[in-house]
Amino acid sequence: MNISSSDKLSQNGVSNTSVHKGGNKRTLFQYRYLVTFLEFLAFFEINAYRIATSISVVAMVNSSAVNSHKLSNLTVDSCPINSSNVEGDNASSEAEGEFDWSPSVQGNILGAGFLGYVVTQMLGGLLAERYGAKITIIIGLFLSSLAHILSPVAAWTSANLMIAMQLIRGIGQGLIPAAHCVVAANWFPMIERGLLNSLALSGYCVGALVSGFSAGSMCLSSFLGGWPSVYYIYGGLGFLVCLCFQVFFYETPKCHPKIKDSELNYILQCQERVLSQKRPPTPWRKILTSVPVYAVTYAIFAAFWAGAHFLSVHPLFLGAIMHFSIQENGFFTAVPLVIQMILSNIGGWISKCLETRKYVGVDKLRKGFNLLFCVGYSLGLLGVMYAGCDRMLSNILAIIAMGFAGFAYCGCMTAVIDLSPTFAGTVMGLTSTLASTSSFIFPMLVGFMTNEKQTLEQWNYIFWICIGVTMSSGLIFCVFGSAEIQSWNDPPSEEKHKIEHRTKLQLDPEYQVDIVTHM
């Protein structure tokens, strides 16, 4: 059975005559790039709120009250302190916050957002597939922005209300990632999916980077009362992003009133699913018994583990063992995000070039980039262990290690969409829910291991665990994972056609040229 491009267009509800209507006129602006930018802003909001909250809590709390409750049986064996660090610590302790929150309360405030983020991952995918990704993302943005902007009032009222606001923020943000997979399946052509998905997910890095560099200065300023400014300003930006989604975003390319025929035809021909057909019932039994689904879940678990490392855990190592000041700590926490963003986009461009020229298949691309992340991250941590108290070398190697996490965006994070474009929201909701538990497990493990032994030796054990988790996930994903479309993605009557179309899209140069000429 030979599948022509005109056959594919007719199955997607596009007439053959529209293929050539402006088909050879290529413009720089494409609406799928606008969709990518809107998704970038949504992910920007997630980490911007997280980092801004973490930094603001430091400025909000009276550190003298916290320091008076240090454990007397704590064993400390860290690297030597130099004078510059002492001066930085003294400078940072001059201003005291207005809240006498215990470490337990602070942990509950910071952890509530992650808890809310985990519990709504699955819900986000189901809502996006049933009611649409647009309304799901807008609800998530609105809830999280409202909770963030109301956090100062909640903090002044009670600590429990502050915890509740952070929980609501996380609930809203948890709806976004799985809904994004539905957006990617609808808007991103298969041969560009690695690139566009990486660009969208790099919003995580940029959000953490911008808030990491700016939140500290905002808390120390007098603008809008100091620390409340990080909630008012970033919350206001979140409402603006919400408005942009309402005005500029459309559920599918076919729903967009201004998209050109050339771009519409290009997107529809480079997709594995037919957007005009009704979505079939979710094959829960096959999803829950799919080995590739569990393999990609563990791979994403490791990617989230690495993310929790440099966002939540590594700053503790820089402060407690390396004795960096708060300003230096913030800087060295943010720098890996720059490297990560650069590598994720480089990986996306390489992925697009290799897929377009048919040098390597999608499955090998996703596995290769994911394994590159695992190997680079692990080798970097090995270097940190052997660097010991060499502060400069240790930081350089840590930055390299965490920068390699950017390759996961065009690896396992994109493979979820490849597995099942039809049920991308459901699969991503399931995998992300399970994988997000690393946000709890890793910090709790570090707290347990360093509770009474804050030593370089204990931190080396933690690094070994990180290496074990990451490398095992990379190997398991290479052996048992897949980026090939699964048989349960489509009803049996459509399965043969979809497989043949994707095969021609990947292997037939003439078929690929025919599609590109209509872009």
C-alpha cells in the first residue's frame, strides 16, 4: 500500500487543491513557532515561581531564631573557610526577616508546591485530551499566578495559609506539562519535534535563571516592600502569559483562522495521527502493561532527579561544604541553567538535521541524546568527587554535569510524545506523576544522610547514588525503551496506515522532499 502526500492530506480533511495554494511561498514567521514560544513562557512560569519562592523564604525568615536551634550532635567536616566567605556570610545576616518559621515550617512551604505539582500531572493529561489543551493550560496558569500573587497576604495571615497558597500554585502548574504533550502532538511536525520541544522546555531553564539572578536583588530592595515584589511582579507576568494564551493560541493548526495553507499542509503531513478523526477510547490496560512506557518513566525520573539536584540539593553542598556566600551560591546555582539551555537547543538542532537528512531514526536519536545526558552528568559528578575541596575545579565540573541534563529534553522528554501522539497527554501525565516523586525522594534522602553527618564523605555517597540512578536509567531506556509509535496508539483498522506513513516519512527521501516543498 503506497501512501501519497495527497492521500495523507485528504485523510486530515485538507483538499488536494489547497496543497499548491501558496505552497512554494515560504516565510520566516510560522504559527507553530508562536505556539512554541507560548509553551516556552508557560514552562518559564513554573521554575520562575519555584526559585522566587525559595529565595524569598530566606529573606522572610528570621535566621537568628533558626540558628538558635542547631543540633548539638551534628558532625561537620567540610572544606576550609576563606575570609571572603566569612565576609559574605556576615553581610547576608545583617538583615533579618519578619517571620519566625521553624525549619519544618519552611520545608512544608517549599514542599507544598512540589506536592501539588505531582498530584495534578495525570489530571492535566486527561483534561487536555477531553476538553482541550488550551483551556487546561489557561486554568493552570491562572491558578498558579493567583496563588503566587496572593502569597504575601497569606504569609502575613498565617504559615498554614502560606502553605495552602503554595499547594494551589503547584496544583495549577501540574496541569501544564501533560497538556503540553497534547499541544506538541497537535502542532509539532515529527521531523521538528526534537527541536521545537527542546525550545519549549528550555523555558524551565530560563525561568530558573532569570528568577535566580533577579529574586535576590528584588528581596533586598525597597521596591514594593522587598520580598513581596517577587510575588507581585512574577505573578503579574503569569497573568499576562495567561492572557496571551487566550488571545493567540489555537487548539490545532486546523482551528487557526490565519494559518497559511503551506504551513497547515506541512504540519498535517508530518504527523502520525489524523486530527480530523475522533479520539479513540484510552487503552489503559495496554498503557499500564507497556514496557516502553515504564522504561521512559524511569528515564524521566532520572532527569527530574538531576533537576532536583541542582535546584534544591546542590546549593546545600555549596553552602555547607564549600562555604560559598549566598551571593556566590545563587550565581553558581544559576550558571548550569545557561549551559543546560544551550545544550538542549544544540541537541534540538542536531536532532532536526539528522532526522531531516535521514542519517538516523527517531528511536536511536532519542536514546542517544538521553544516554549522552546520563554519561555527561555521571562523569561530571565523578569529577566533583575527585576534586574534593578544590573549589574552582569542583564548580566547573558540577556546572558541566548539570548542563548535560539539557540533552534529556530531546531524549526521554520528547520520546513520550513519540510513543503515542494520540494519548500523549495521558502517557505524560502517568509518567510525570511517577517521575516527579524524585522531587520528594532526593531531598529527603539528602536530609537523612546529612542530618548528623555534614561531611564531604557523606556527600560523595550521595553523588554515587546520583550516578547509579542516572546511569541505570540510561541503560534501561536504551534496552527496553522506545521512541517508535506503539500499536495501541491507534485502532487496529488505522494501525497499518499509520506505521506505513511514518516509515515513509523517515526513510523515503522523495516522500520527504514532496512534503517540504509544500511548506
